[in-house]
Amino acid sequence: MLIDVENKLWWVHFKYAKKGANQKDNFFMPIGKITDKDEKLLNEKALWGKLEVK
């Protein structure tokens, strides 16, 4: 998980899983705006709804 403080966005990154893809390459994607004042991902209700962490 990455935090873009300048644009106030949460970003995730994935490794390319396709056969033949360079395993060092990553795919980055924004998933939503940072709305929690403490910038804690688990407190972002708009992204997850009800999230239980074990």
C-alpha cells in the first residue's frame, strides 16, 4: 500500500502474474481518496465498509 500525500490518494501495487512478464515490473492503481485524518487505511470506511482484521 502506498500513500500519495500530495494528491491525497491510496495506491496499491501488484506484481505482473502473466507468464513471460518481467517479474520486476509492478502495476500501480489508485483505489480511493484519503479521508481519515490520521491517514490509517483500516479507518477508511468508504473503501472497505466493514472490515475485520484478524
